[in-house]
Amino acid sequence: MTQQTEPGLSASSTQAKRIWFDRRELDQILWTYGKLVSEGECRDYAIGAFGDHAAFCMHKRTSDAPTWTVEKWPELARKQGAYVLTNSTGQIIKRGHELQQVLRFFDKRRFNVIE
């Protein structure tokens, strides 16, 4: 089965352009994810590319909703910053123009409950 396109348009130009993380961004995100895995905070991840943004979701358990989500929104780059970190409820934790600045949230020492 072949895909029908309008005359003068190629098949690739009719498909929606998707936003992706580049290699440098993925390196920074995966380094942070690896650190969270070694601390026992995360066990699984998912990557998504959409027409308006890209998302890297970090899960504490595979069956649960993502604990942390790092998103790239290029259309917000001039206003609030292209990178957004949200928690499991969708609340924006940190937003910035540089990914490294947003990922610094994970460098802070958090208080842990001691039983």
C-alpha cells in the first residue's frame, strides 16, 4: 500500500515534524537518570517525541506514572525557557533556558525519612 501525497509534495514533508532531544541533551539526562537509579529513586524510563515537545519520563516503578518528567518545548525557548521538569502530579518543579540548569534540581540533597 502506498501513501498518497499531493502533487509537488514529498511524503516526508507531509508527515508532522517531531521534536527530539539531541545527543548532548540525552547525555545529560541519562547521566542524571543513572545517578537516580544508583540511589534507588528510579528503575525505568520512557522517551517520547511529539509534534510540539519531547519528553523523557523517569519511573520509580514500571507500572506507575512517571515520577519525574523532563520536557523540551522549543516554542517557549524565548519566553520561559525550553526545558521543564515536572513531578508525578504534573506540577512544574523547575524551568529554564539551559538543560543543565534544570537538572541541577537533582543535585540538591533532599531529606529522607528514617525509620
